[in-house]
Amino acid sequence: MVLAYLPSPPQAVWHLGPIPIRAYALCIIAGIVVAIWLTQRRWKARGGNADDVFDVALWAVPFGIVGGRVYHVMTDPELYFVAGRDPIKALYIWDGGLGIWGAVVLGGVGAWIGCRRRGINVWDFADALAPGLVLAQAIGRWGNYFNQELYGAPTTLPWALQIDPAHRPADTSSIGLYHPTFLYECLWNIGVALLLLWVDRRYTVPRGRLFTLYVAAYTLGRGWVEALRVDHANHILGLRLNDWTSLIVLMTALTVLCWGSRGVRWRRRDQGQPRTAAAQPGS
């Protein structure tokens, strides 16, 4: 018998007249606002102009949303483009389905465009962005909670998440309690953000390495969280596709941090002055 569990939210959409207000969208927007706020503070501390962050975000955010959706649709095309499915739903972003790596890659393209227009180095900007970006991911995961999606395997742990019958997998429809993987990833991402802030405060980090550390730390956590999930996913050699993506990205990030950092020192803050973004133009 389970004595405690996390209840599902009673609803995920509210209506202001004919206008639907979706919790998923609110979580994404809240994450973006927090990321911009924190990045502005960090960018100013590096000698940059706070307006740079907003201008770059005007490019990076829409590119990232499109990239996240494209990645999701490309990796799960059978959800939209087979007999009995409605292809137009591939555009229904509010129903969930934003792949983080598509968002990072295409969002990075948008950020590069924005940085070039402002005459700043994209890697300096990425290092300032990294803690805010992973905090945005932590907040955005609560959209999955409201949509009752992307949860884990059945469990009787006291923090199990109750899922309504309409949102349960057919093979576990009589169980109802599952691992709250949205919460696991949210907490992991908050931990990654704190790690990045601590490292950046304690060390003068070479250009681009703080963002690379974010990539490595995030994928390390995403790998074990992904392994708990029971939602639809394509598998290759017994592993979910996103597990393979996380593994490849993690190994790439570790290679950059280890092999790519040979001869480059991570100095303690008391051993040298930090490089400021304002003094390093160009991209």
C-alpha cells in the first residue's frame, strides 16, 4: 500500500474567453524569462551590455523552439506521419514535444546570428548563458507535469506521481503511480546550475569550457532519467534514441573538456584576473 504520492494537476489549460492559457507554455515562458534575467546579470559582470542578451534572445529563442520541435518530430515521426495519425499535430507544440538537443543546436545558430550582429564572441556569451539555460530547462520540465507526460516506470515510492487513466500506458493502465522523472530532471538541472555558478565563481574558466561543462553535466543526468521513462521512444540496440544522443554528446563534451583543454589552465580566481567579455569582441 502506498501511503503518500504526488497528485496530478487537475488541469493543464485555462481559458480567458476563447483564448486557451496552457501550463506547458507558461512553464516554457517562465524558463526563458529566468534565463534572460540571470544571463543579463552574468553578462554585465563580464563587462558586457545587458541589452546584448535581449537582442541575442530574439534570435535564439524562436530558433530554439523550432529546433526542439524539429528534433522531436524527426526522432518520432510515427507519432504524426503514419496511417491513422494526423500530420498537422506535428505543429502542436503546446501538446508537448520539444527535444532539447534540437533546441540547443538550432538555438545556438540563432545565438550565433545574434552575437555576430552585436559584435560579441558567441562562446563568451554561451558561458554567460549556461547556468540560466539549465535553469530554464528545470522550470520547463514542470510543463511535462501539467501535461502528465514523460513520466517513469511504475513505483511505490512515497514520491510516486499519480497519473490519470487517460494518460497512462495501456500495459500499466491499472497501476497509476509512476516515477516523477520531470522532478528528477528538474532537481538535477538545478544542481547543474549551482555547479556551474560555483565553478565560474571559483575559477577563471577558459572560453567555451563552462558551456561544455554544462553539456557534460546535463547529459550525465539525462541519461539515467531517460532510462526510467516509459513513454514512446524509438530504440537502437536496446537503448532509447535519446540515450544514444546523450551518450554521444557526453563523450564529445568530455573530450573537449579533457583532450581539448590540454595546456589550458583553469586558474583559481585569486591567481589571476578573469577575462571580461567586453574585452574580447568577435565571434
